[in-house]
Amino acid sequence: MPNQLNRREMLRYSALAGIGVWTAGRGTARAGAPSPNEKLNVAAIGCGGRGAADLGAVAATENIVALCDVDEKQAAGAFNGHPRAKKFRDFRKMLDQMHKQIDAVVIGTPDHTHAPPAVMAMKLGKHCYCEKPLAHSVYEARAMADVAKQNNLVTQMGTQIHALPNYRRAVELVQSGAIGPVREVHVWLGANFSGPPKPTGTSQPDAPTETPPVPDTLDWDLWLGPAPYRPYHPAYVPFKWRYWWAFANGQLGDFFCHYCDLAFWALKLRHPTTVEAEGPVHPESTARWTIARQEYPARDNLPPVTLTWYNGGGYPALVKEKGVPLKGWQSAVLFVGSEGMLIADYGKHKLLPESKFADFQPPEPTIPDSIGHHREWTEACKTGGPTTCNFDYSGALSEAALLCNVALRTGKKLHWDPKKLQAANCPEADRYIKRQYRQGWTL
């Protein structure tokens, strides 16, 4: 039977489209917050790279009252573009001094420094927008979701592709039953962004041993935050921090949340029951390729699902077996249903085999177009309305991503207990599920 949107989901999507329907339990504006016609006072933590893009999107409609970044060079554009905003290096000082003047925070720091500022801000009652993945560890992602829920805050993770029409139409096709029940999903990332220099072949690099001077514009100790101390090196900053376990989770951590978001949304996934992964393992640098498999239980009238992730150049065997076209689908999500397949990427989707669906008429749209990923969040901060990638939804998505690397680094198939945040068969996974913070840092 086609899986139609239920009444709660219809109310949720209607609210997001600006129709004005309010959905209970999705967060309310805090006492004293601006009315829908007023502007939020927003603080940005991490103002270069993606942080700069997030800041620009929010600044289009709201007041930017404070900016925080540990690297003056990276943040120069943001600092110069908002001369009236107060400037800080340490988010703790910013929140201590200005929490009464701040309604919401936008976090665009490296992954290892997502959770500490987010949790501190939310404990002070601030709504939060945070880049993906939500956190560096499974424990942090769960803590962020819990604190947001406890304080009834409006949150959003930076999976901006979620707001584009293409994903909405793909979700409608899957949920309308166009390809029948789905028991199998394959997600591959064809992009192979350059990480740290590799010494030979496809081997993983060791941490650099040189100790060049720290640039005058960078506060290295604050950049490290809760991560164990190590000397500064340009192999880490900027951007290439993504390829070191101490700070991030590699290509998988970077893109799983974007692509698997579609599978989570369309199939109503939440927590896997098992996770296993293969790929090169190094104590310092992240894997250059990974294949990870996750099993999800049945959900209501939906069957169990196996989701397989590939990055670094791999593709599922059924791409050749079933004649799935790779041209134009360098990175994609492939839903395998009993009656056909659906392939999608950020901007397009197609039902397969094409001959079977040549005369297919898609269902009428049921999910309204978004007012914009950032705007959805800022409007919800004022009205108490919902967001589509709140920390409850995106926290579970991020946990699934991070568990792939836990399985990879332990070399075991994890039997996952989401309530206890434990793999009962693999106690050695605990050190990756909850990382040890450097002295002086807590959540």
C-alpha cells in the first residue's frame, strides 16, 4: 500500500511553507524573543568557510550582534562586513558577556568544536543552527539533541540540500509507492577531494612532525579546543582538518549527512541495529575510501532496510548488474524497490528502468517548497514553528554517519543499542563513541 503522508506530517510541511500552521512539540520561541515581524539578534561562531556562507544567509534578514573566530585571517571578510558586531576569539567569553543580548547562534567551526559552543549556548536558552555533521562523536550528537529538547529550542543542521525541490519530489515518489517497498539503498560519493599529502600510493599519512611557528592571526590553543594538544601545522588549518581523526571524520563525515538525508527522510530511518565498515585504517588520518553497511529495523508498515555507503571511488555491484547508468551520477542515492528503482543526487532524480516508467505520471506534490533552509530556521525561532532538520532528526542522521567510522576503526560489526549508546559486542568502540576531552573542556 502506498505510504501516504499522515496528518502530523501534513501540518508540519504546511507550517514550513509559511501557511501559518503551528505544530506542537517542535520548539517555541523563548520568552522575550522577537515577534515574527522583528529581527533576531544572532551571534556567529566560526566565520570562515561554511561559517561565512551561513552567516551571509542569516544576515540577509537578521541582526548580527557578535562574531567569534579563533583565526582573524579566515574571519577577516566577516569581521569587515559586520563592523558593528562585537568581535571575540573565545565563544565562552562571548556567551558570558553577551548572552542577554543574543537570541540565537550559528555555528560553522570545524567538527571537533561544534558541540561545546552549541551545548553552552543552548543551556543559556539560545536557538541553534549548526553545520553538518552535527558533532564529532556519537555522544556529542546525542547530547546536542537532548539539550535542545530539554530547553524547547528551535534548531537546524546545515544540510541545505534538504530545502531544494529535488529531494522533496524524490521523497514523494518513494513514499507514494512508485517503486514499491524499499529494502535496499546504496549511496555513493564519487568526489575524491584532496586530503593531506599521501606518502605512497593510497597509504594514509602520519601526523606531521615539523613544528612551524603559529601564525600571528591564529589562536592555536583555542582552535584545538577539546582535542588533545598537538603542535600547529598547516596540514591541519584551514580546511584539511577534515582528514584527521582528531578533528573530523573524513569524506564520510563530510557528505554522509547530505546524501543519506534523502534516505532517512524518504524511508523514515532513525537508528541502525548493526553497522560494519571496511577501508584503510590509520590512527591519525581518515580513510581515503570506505564501504559501510547499516541495517535498519522495520518502521510501522515499512520493511527493514539495508543502507550501504561508498566513498573514494567504489560503486555497488548492482550498478552493473541492473544496468544503472553512471554517466551523470558521479555521486548518488539509489533506492531499490520491489517494483523499480529511483536514483537521485542533489539536483535531479530518475525512475529506473526508464522503459518501465516511460509513461509514469508522478504524484501531485504534497511537500511544500521550502522558504529557504536558513530562513526556515530564523522564522521558526520567532514563531515557535518547526524546522525540517532539527537536532532530533539530524542528530540521529549524524549518529548513523559517525557510527560508520566507529565500525571502521574497531574492525568489528557493531550491534548497536541506541538507548544505551553502546555496541554490546564491542566495548573497544566506547573510546570512539565518546571521545576524551582535553583538560579544561566539558559539555
